[in-house]
Amino acid sequence: MPPRFFWNAIWGKRTMGIEFTCPYCNRTMNVASQYAGQTGPCGQCGQAITIPGGEPKSPFGSTPAQEDIGENAGIRLLLPVGRSLWAFAAGYFGLFSVLFFPAPIALVLGIIAIIDIRRHPKRHGMGRAIFGLVMGAIFSVLRAILLVGAISG
Ligand SMILES: [Zn+2]
């Protein structure tokens, strides 16, 4: 259990505070939002209380409060939110380019995706777009070589 000065230190920082009331002595307190979710003794009555709030901290150390959903890296990992759909398509066709057939499609989709992302800087997926473009380009060339080889051979 942290000593009393734990709260005194917290009370010193009144910027961006969370206001809450101790359930034991009804004292209203204002603590820095960085302590949200932490438990410690009440400065008035000493009972163990937990500060409400407490959004899980972003692993990238950013402040998720002001960010829109497309900027939230955690959500972006799970859902294609805010990602260019062209990049999504280019990425998949790039993957399928290993099977040779959609390589030119991946190439075209990759180019469209990069243009699309340039026009909408908030969109993500540049990695996929470039992947689709590169894979599409490589396998388009390979396919052309194989075709030429098949015709001449
Ligand atoms: Zn209390």
C-alpha cells in the first residue's frame, strides 16, 4: 500500500484531472488523468480506492482520445478501417501474383492504391499498395518472359 504522500503527489498535478468522489468518506478529489485506473489510499480516510476512468494506454505512447478510429493503431490491426480499399485489393492480388495470373491486375491496383492514398493522406495501406505493385511488376515480367520462352521454344 503506498503511503499518504502518494496522493499528495497526485493532488499536486491538477492539470487534466479526473474528478471523483471517495465512496467511503464522500470527499471529492481531482487527480491527474495519468493515474486513472490505479488504486491507492484515500487522502482523507485512508481506504483503498480506485481512480475511475483509465483507458488502456496505446502501445505507441500516443493519446488515443483525440484520434479518429483510422488513426488508432490497435483498431487498425484488427479492421481495415481507414485503409485504402485499393491498397487492400492490391495487397491480395500481389499475394496471388505468386500464382501468376493476377499479376498485371495487382500491378494496376497497386498504382491506383498509391494514387488513392496520395489523394487521401489519412488513409493507410501504403505498404500493401507497394507490395501489390512490386509483386505485380515482378510476376508480370516473369510471366512475359515465360510466355516468350514458351512461344520461341
Ligand atoms: Zn475517503
